[in-house]
Amino acid sequence: MRLTASGAFDEVNAMMRRLSLVTVCEEARCPNIHECWARERTATFMLLGDVCTRHCGFCAVGKGRPGAIDPGEPERVAEAVAELGLAHAVVTSVNRDDLPDGGAGHFAETIRAIRRRNPGAAVEVLIPDFCGDDAALDTVLEARPDVLNHNIETVPRLYRRVRPDAVYERSLALLARADRFRKLLGANVRTKSGIMAGLGETSAEILETLGDLRDRGCDIATIGQYLQPFEKRLPVEKYYTPAEFDALREGALRLGFLHVESGPLVRSSYHARRAFAPAQEIPA
């Protein structure tokens, strides 16, 4: 990865600290942080603190008992979007299974705050599964994000090891409900999901999982190489070659996805605006 000495990275970092914001770029140790912060001046904001209530085997985010919700966070995120001049803002969160709505109301208020402060900016949310609570999901959908992202993360065979607190079918049901919501109300919401490669799955299993996503109406897919964030997380079982990622991308496009990002450094919000741009029409 090429780092930058332009000073732009430091400017974005200083703004995040000044506004007391958390980013998944830092917490997940994303390899693209210098490209996104320095060259693209984009960041993925992480709501609801930096402590997660789940115990995924791949994740670098801290686990334990989270703190209280910060009611001023949505407005500060909106201010950061304005300062960065973002045309496409991406917002995610830790899992907050301790909250009655899983943080859905906080997501909705952040979407509305960004829209008030930044008319015309697209808003993408990368949400948890809210423990299968349909009302919580509806709260987010009713705020009308432009992109509703929920990562499937891995193939069903590996869920017990990779995502012990999650349920494969529950994640698929969330995306299917989002698809039904937009079709029922005519909402121009894109749906999106992502999968990590290198945790012990096969290419055939990845394509089968992508097929499950497409069957639930998912429009956009991301496929990236899993990298072990530190020694106590799951090891990398395989490093896929660029050619293998290209083959996965072609396979996913044949399934009918509107856009697919597939490559070693691809992450959920990598080139998010690029993925959003071609999806002008929602399939019937």
C-alpha cells in the first residue's frame, strides 16, 4: 500500500478527534485508510461507540459492555460529512444487542441529520441484524437510506466459527425484507452485502452464497480478502489471487448483481460511491 505525505490524512484524523467520532477505518484496521482519508477524503463513520456485544472471529473491534448512547453523535457525523464535502456518506455501527432496538433509532436519526445538513448527499448504512427485529429494520428503512448494506460475511458452513452470535438465514431474511419494503413503497433504496474470502471456504461456496443474496434481491456485492487483524483472531486459510477475485466478480455478475467490487483490498465501503453510481434502476 502506498502511504501519503500530503497532510490530508492528518487533517481528516484531526477532524475525527475534534468531533469525537469513531470510524470503522481505524477500529477494523482497514488497509485502505490512507487511500480513502488522504486521496478520496472519505471515511466510514461508526456509530454507538467502539465496543461490540458480539464475538465474531474475524473482527478487530473491542468486545465487552458498551457505554451509553451519545445523543449528539448524529449531528456531529452530519458536520463531518459537510466538512469533508462528501457526496456519498457511509455509516455503520458496532452491534448493540444491549439496546431494545439494537441502535436502529440512532441510525435513523443520523440519516436524517446528514440529509438536513447535506442536501443531495447519498447516505449508505451498513447495519447489524438487529437480532431479527423487523420493527427495528423498518425504523432504518423508513428513514430512506440510499443504500441498505448488511454483510453476510462468510458462507453458511463457517458461521459457527466465524460469526457465532449470528444466523445465516436471519441475515438473508433482513435483505429480503428490505427488498420487499422498497418494492411495496416504491422507495429507491439499493441493497448491498459483502463476503470475506480466505476463511476456509471454497470459491463454489462463495458463489452459492452470492446466489442466496441475489435470490433475496441484493443489488450490490463486495468480495474481499480476509486479513487477520491480530494474532487472537481467526487465521487466514488462503490468499486468493487477483485472477481468482476477477473470476468471482464475473460469476457474481452472471447471477444478476448490478455492481460487484471484488479484489484483495475490497471492503464493505470501498469505492462505495462507485458501486452506487451504476445502480440507477432497481430491478422489478
